[in-house]
Amino acid sequence: MEAEKRERWMRLCVEAADGQDSKRLLELISEIDGLLHEKEMRLKNVRREASRYVIEAAEKKAS
């Protein structure tokens, strides 16, 4: 699923770079923005989980 989304936003960027229709460009930009926002949220969650894991491991090691 993530790979499909990554491919999708990349394809949309290529389409936007080649586009001439301003209405279509706005649609593409809006969709790209949404996909990248989802990616950002996923990455924040991964970082949060990784930080939690590191803290828990350090606490176990200290005790």
C-alpha cells in the first residue's frame, strides 16, 4: 500500500510538471499534498514508536 502511494504521488508530480491545464494542476497539487501529508503522519508515528522503544530499552538496561 505504501509503495503504491509513493508511486502515485511521484506519477502525479510528473503529470503536474508536464501539465498545462490550470484546473487540472490544482487538482494534482491537492492530491499530492494529501498523499504527502499522509506520509508525514506515518513517519511521525514511526519516529514516535522508535523513540518509545529506545526509552523502554534504556530503562530496562538501567534496572
